[in-house]
Amino acid sequence: MATKAEALTATTPAVEQHERETIFDIFRRWGYLQASLDPLGQYLPPEPFPTPAPEGDIAKEARSYYCGTIAAEFMHIPSNEQRQWLQERIEQVAPKPDQALILTQLIRADLFEQVIQSRYLGTKRFSLEGITALIPFLDRVFAVSAGTGVATAMIAMSHRGRLNVMTNTIGRSPSEIFTKFEDVDPRSTMGGGDVKYHVGATGEYHSPDGKTISLHLASNPSHLEAVDPVVLGRTRAKQERIGKDGNDQVLPLIIHGDAAFAGQGILAETLNMATLHGYNVGGTIHVIVNNLLGFTAVPEESNSSRFATDIAKRLPIPIFHVNAEDPDAVVRVAAIAAEYRNRFHSDIVVDLVGYRKHGHSEVDDPTVTQPRRYAIIKDRPALYQLYAKQIGIDPTAEVQKVQQELLDDQKTATHADHKPQLAQLPAYWDPYKGGECEPEYNVPTGLPAERINQLVTSLTSYPSGFHIHPKVKKLFEQRQEMGAGSRLFDYGMAELVAFASLLEAGVPVRLSGQDSQRGTFNQRHAVMVDTETEVRYIPLAHLNETQGKFEVYNSLLSEAAVLGFEYGFSRDYPETLVLWEAQFGDFANGAQIIMDQFIAASEAKWGLLSGIVLLLPHGYEGQGPEHSSARIERYLQLAANDNIQICQPSNAAQYFHLLRRQALRPWRKPLVVFTPKSMLRHPDASSTLADFAIEHFQNVLPDNDVKNPRRLLVCSGKIGHNLRVEREKRKDFSVGIIFLEQMYPWPEQELQAALDQHPDAQEIIWVQEEPANMGAFSYVMPLLRRMSGDRAVLSVKRSASATPATGSAKAHEIEEKTLIDLALGAAV
């Protein structure tokens, strides 16, 4: 039996360990509040711990790990394994980095900026000075990642330091960047192109042990954080091209500004994608280039909490803050970030806290709004000078050598006669075309009745023992009748048949949107749910063993981030038919930045193509201002130079042909489709089996049912069916009704032929449901007048309005009846 003394001795280590863990736990939780992060000592002063901070040797050791130039927030992570892993990496003597390499990188980063400042004074470049530690940070991330098997890195960043990263990380020659400042050959970008700090770049990183990472810096607009979901979509596409090891081989890295990270809603939407099945990319490394300034706004004006990164604490991910004037600490955290992402396939945030040497841009004077801070910055040595002194190296010789190299590159740039191409497209873009649509791009889209019937059979099959919902079973029986030719096809089945036909031809299909698996209007049912087990079955994923991959996702409740993601996916998987569906068409205005800056403009600005499809439910049915209009006018205003396609297929078979045309022809342009709501199952918008055998999508549907009409109505979508139904009721066939199926590019020849088919008609009338200041009215009328010859061109539409539609169902009925009466009777 042990004596009391022996028992006391045996328990002492356990007691000491408990005490140590208790003290360390306090610093693990709260140490970041007292870390030394702002190099200038102006912001982020120490805050008291919520729990009193202990003293003594153990506390001193803990403080050295958690209250120095590195601050870590990770105790909110529920996974004990992840917390333990982080603790082990933090609570150790810092490994000594390659300081000579770091110094070289800092010299190159700072001198690059200085040469631009001296040679192109007063020109915007959005300097990295004050936080040039970003360059060794990136180098270390890629060095570690290369060792874990990463072969490709997808990078997003805004303008701050972008040119520096292009040169010192991506590997573009300084002379190429200097040539951009020379702005040579301006006529080559008349009406297009973009500023130098927005364009993308590609290059290679070569690790010390001989491994290579392909680097892709994505093109982006000035709209901060808008590129975040785009680069994640591109990452997902590249990962899917690889297969099961894609997450390990393709690394996404996003570089943010501090004020934008805290303030831009699309960032929050993008963070929420981290572990969602349809959007997971195996973890993203987020880096904040934190100047503690947002243009002229100080931190307390930009975010409501201590750190700009606090929004990321909604997720179970680690957040590191690092004083950017401690390069050794910066590269240490870079290694931890790369290892953590590889180990746990999780996001991680690294906040590099520094300063901005100049104003928001080099033409801005920051002393007006931050005089105290810039009085300190004015006399602050460059980081490479501070670091050289710290490690005891005289950098003079290397500085002179690098400076001369940069001056030589600048001189070379002054003799350039063309703009350099900073990015190379992957080979999988070789078969696809941009520019104007040539006749040879068109391909047949029709399929014979037997083939359609076979596809319908596959789409209405499910495993034995599957408990199908009675309503879905009834729907499948109706769809089998469609395939047999005894029932008209509706839009929902026409869409699924189009998908199936493409998948069996090896074309992948990806669709996402809010409630897109079933469909907002109960029209799709691409995913079946067992009524007893809730196990899901997707007929489109079980067509045959050689089919293309089919994906359909109910998206998070976001428009901007999800559309940005899908656009990004389409950028790196051009073979795939990629579709994003808005729940209602007008909800898409939440993603207007993605449409304006990427979808409509990417070819003109950056020479980048996309085949993304937007499905936007549209139609006036008395549901109020927010569920009627998809804002056709906005997309038409964006249309120029054959940059996008804008269509409103008026029947199920036309929708079928349109989807197949988009996937099969090599012309890769975004497609905006205004899809129906009440017309989804309307008999006048339904199609026969024979309609699917028509050779092509028809840009214009002429009226072959009337002879010698007195007037021709030209319209698009639901209003045309309402007119046809009313015409039939009245038995008045003195009015012809022509459907404009494609609004842009303008189908002049087809529409002219449809008009000329009825030469005795004296009036051509554009009819639309939308108010006069909306819809296609302003776009269509000048074009119709040019084509009409001597015939009068009039219009029927709602009066101009500040809102798309009335909130009263009865008022809607009165307005619609008036429209139809005027169109079939007398136009105004």
C-alpha cells in the first residue's frame, strides 16, 4: 500500500499538467486580444481577457505563443482533433525559415513598386508597400502545398498589390507589367480591354524540391469580393476534371482587403459555401491584406468588432492574425495554413496586418484623412530594410542588382509595340469560338420520335422497391403518355428530355438554384424522394454507363455567390451545359454585379468566354411587383457585339431545341432564357412529339395559321399565347401573331421573312405585358421601324411605371384584358 508521501508524489505531475492546461486554455481562447499586430502601434491595442490573465512561468510561456506577433482564434472549432493539431503547431519553438530567400523576395517586392513610382509618377498601381510580406507568404504556401500534391492554384485578389503578385508570384516578366504602363497599341482595345490591375495572369511556381504548381490569377472587376465565388466555381470545375483526387490537386486561394472582407455581402455568401455538397472545394486559404484602412475609412467605420475577419467565426475554421512586419512569423503561418488545408480540407483565414504606404491609389493624398498615421508612415523604412537589419545582412549589393534588372526591364517596355498577353487559356478551350456567330457553328438539334420515346422511358424509370410519391407517380404516367405521343409535352418534360439526350451523348449537365431539384413550380422533379426512407434517386444520373455527369443542386439562399460560382464553373468546364435558375426572374437582380461585370463583359474586357445559362421565370399573372418581371430590359441593355444571347422560347419543343443548341454548337456565349410560369403546362405552349424532330431552334415563329391579315402582332412569351387563345375565341383571323423567340442577337432575316409572309398587312404592332419603360419596347421599336418599309409600326403595352406590376390580381386582369383588346382591335 502506497504511503501518503508516495501518493502525493505520484499525483503532482497530474496536478501540474492540469494547472498548465488551465492556464494555456485561457491564452488559447483569449491570447489574440493582447497580441502585437499593428506595426505602427496605432490600432488594435491590447484588451483585457474576459477571464483574468494569470501570471507566472507557465503564463509567460503561453503568452509567448499567443500574444506575440501571431494571434490565433481557433477555440470556437468544435473538432478536438483540429484544435489539438493547431495547438501543437503553435505551442513550439518557431522553425527558422530561409531568411535569405525571404529577404530577396522582400527586396524584389519593394523595388518593383519603387521603380514604378519613379518611372510612372502619378499613375495608379495600388502599391503593396507596407505589406510586401504577402510575397514570401505566398511563396511559402505554394512550397508547402507542392509537397502535399497540389498541382494547380486558383487565385483571386483585388487591385491592392496585384501587379506585384503578377511579377513576383505568378512569374510574369516585369517588362510585361511595365509595358502595360506604357499603354502601347491603344487601338487594339478600342471599346474593350481592361485596366492593368484587373486582368488575369497565368504562370508557374517551381518549388525548392523541383515540383511545379500551375498558377491562375483570375480576372476581376473593381467590385470587391465579386470574384470570390467565381474562383471557387473555377476551382470546382478543375477538380471535377481530375476526379476523386481533385480536391488535393487544386488549391483555391483568395486575397481580400480588410474593409471588403467585413463589408461585402457576397463574401459572407461565399464563406457559407465551404462545406455545401454542390460547392465544396476542399478548403480555401483566405488571406486578408489588412491595411487597417478602407480607402479613407478607419477600422471603427468599417467593421463593428475588433477584427475585419470576425465574420469568418460563423464557421468552424481557424483565423490567424500576423504582424506583417515580422516576415518570419508570416511564413510560419503560411506553412500552417497550407498544411491545415491539406490535412482537414477546411477553409482557413490569415489576416496579414500592415499598412498602406500611399493613399488608396498613388494619386490620392491620405494625409488629409489620416494625418497621424501617415506622419508615421512617411519615415518608415521599407520592410526589406527592417528585415535585413534584423537578420544582420547588408542588402546593398543585392538591392543594386535587382534595381538595375528592373530598370532594364522598364527600358525594354518603352520599346514595346504591342500589349503583352499575360494569360494562356487551357487546351480544353481550343474547340470553342467567340466573336460573331458564323453559320457553320449551327448544328441539328432535332431527334426522331423513337429516340424521344426511349429517353422518356429512361426518365420515368426507378428501382424496384422505391416508394414513389403518388403525385410523382401520376406525373410519370403522364410523361410516359407524352413519350408515346398521346399527350402534349410540357416544358418540364421537354427540359428533362433535352438533358437526357445531351447526357447520353457524353455532355455533362450541371444545374443549380433555389429548389431546382423539384422546381419552384413543381415542374421538374429531377430528383425523386422515397416516401418512406427519403433516399433520393436521380433518373438522369442512371441513363447508361458512358453518359455525361449530371448534377442538380438546391442552392443556398443566395443569388450573387451562386451565380458567380456557376459562371466560374462554366469558365473551366466549357463542355458542360451549366445552368443557374432564379426562383423568380426578378430575384436575379441580387446578382446584378455578376451579370454586369462577368457574364456580359468578360469577353470584351478579358477575352474570356462562357456558356453559362440563366433560367429566369418571367410572366405577368397577377402575382405582384416581385413575381412578374425578370427585367428583360436590363439584359437587352447589356447586349452588344454578340456578347450574350437573350431568348424566350414560347413552347416546350422550342425550349428543348434551345438547350441542345447551347450545348452542341461550339459558339460559347452566355444564354439568358426567360422561362414560363403559368405557361409551363398551358396547352397553347405545349408541343407534339413531332415538334422535337424539327431540325433547329427557330429564332422567330411565323404565323402560318392566317391568310392576308390586316395587322401583324409581334410579341414574345406569355402574351402571345393569351392573344392566340383570345383570337380563337373571337374567330377573328384578320390578325397575325408572330413570336420573337430570340431577342438578341436580333434575328433580322427570320423576322423579315415572317413579316414579308403577309405583305398586305398594313400595321405592325409590338405587344408586350411590361410597362412602356420596361420589357423589350425601347429595344425592339427602332428595329421594327427600320424593317417595316412603308407599314405603320405601333405598340401596345402598359403605361410607364415605377414598379413592374400591380399588386392587385383583379387590377392585373383589367389591365391584361385592355392589352388584348387593344392588340386585336385598335392600337395606341
